[in-house]
Amino acid sequence: FLYIGTQNKLFYKQLGVKESKLIFTPYAVDNLRFRQTDQQITVTDARKELDLPSDKIIILYSGKYISKKRPLDLVKAIQPLPPNVLTVLVGDGELRPDLEDFIREHKLQDRVRLTGFVNQSKIPLYYKAADLFVMCSGLGETWGLSVNEAMNFSLPVVVSETCGSSYDLVVPGVNGWTFPTGDIQQLTRILTDFLALSPAQKAQMGAASRKRIDEFSYRQIINGLQQLMHP
């Protein structure tokens, strides 16, 4: 049995699978591809290409605007934050009208940017341009590979507890935070705590993200599969 993370392993064990039959094959993205982009472009150039301001702290969301992803939670959570914070939601979907209505009603036009559909080749630029990555997803988000992607760009991450990745990729206080799904007040508190960190502390958290995601790569998957060939 090949398990992708902690919760998947517990699921198999609950069904009676023996520890000796479980092989770790982590849910991973192509870390090397994302890191090539990370090395090839600067934050300044990424923001310039995407027409994002150079003087803002950028909080990034990447995913469809659908109920499972709960993008409105993030928009609600950023309301009390200072005006030097820009929240960028990369994606599109059926909840866009709801997001636009909320942004308009609460006069957040200068503080939230909805990108619409972005080609996969461009998404790494948004990771490079960001300071923090947030995933708010609810039921149905078995992992959340966008978290993996963001961590390859040395981003601290904030992930809701429903996401499978929150149990494996996030070490609270080290490379990010987790929060109860739907708890907007707690999400606001976490974002406020992040803003209060010094540049050195933010960089330290980002470095911890990059180090941790090394354990969730294609190489680890290959190592796991090789155990089947050479027990």
C-alpha cells in the first residue's frame, strides 16, 4: 500500500493494513522545475512582469474560486489588515461574482486582486512575487498541491486543518501555521502575527519551508517504489 501522507497512512491502518505493508510515496510536485523558476527570476522582476506593486506585502491564494477552496474566507480575513498588504487570488471560477460583490461592498478594490485564469506556465511567477501563501480549503481537499508549489519558493504557508497537507508540510511556528477550517478570526490573527515578524524571521520561515518540501519529491517516490523491487 502506497501512502501519500500522515492521514492517508492512518486511513490504511484503520482498515487493518500492517505497518510492514505501508510504503511512503509522498504527494509531490516537480520540485526541480519550480526551483528553476525561483533561481532564474528575482522578486522585483516577477512583480514587474505581473504588474504587482513593489512596495506591498503580498498574500497569495492559488486555486479555483469554488466552494471547496473557500476563497472568500481569505478575503474576509484580510479586512482588518493594514493597507500595505495586497491579497492576490490566482484563478477563476463560479464564486467570482460573490468575491467581486464582497470586495465592492467592503471597499477592498485596492487591497484584493482577482487574476482570472492564469496559464500554468505563469503561476510560478506569482509564487516568486509573494510573501506568504494561504490555502483555506474545506471538505474535499485531500491534500492541496499548491502548498507544495509555494514551499519550493521559500514561502511561509498558512493552511486550513482540513487539507491533508497541513499534517505533513506545515510545522506551526517553524514554516507556517494551521487553523481550523472556516475560522476567519483565527486566520486574521495568524496573518497579523506574520506581518509582525521581522524580515529575518520571515526569511527563516521561508527557508524552513524549502527544506521541508525536500522530503516530498519525486526522488522520495522513486525510493519508495524501489522498495517494492528490492525489499
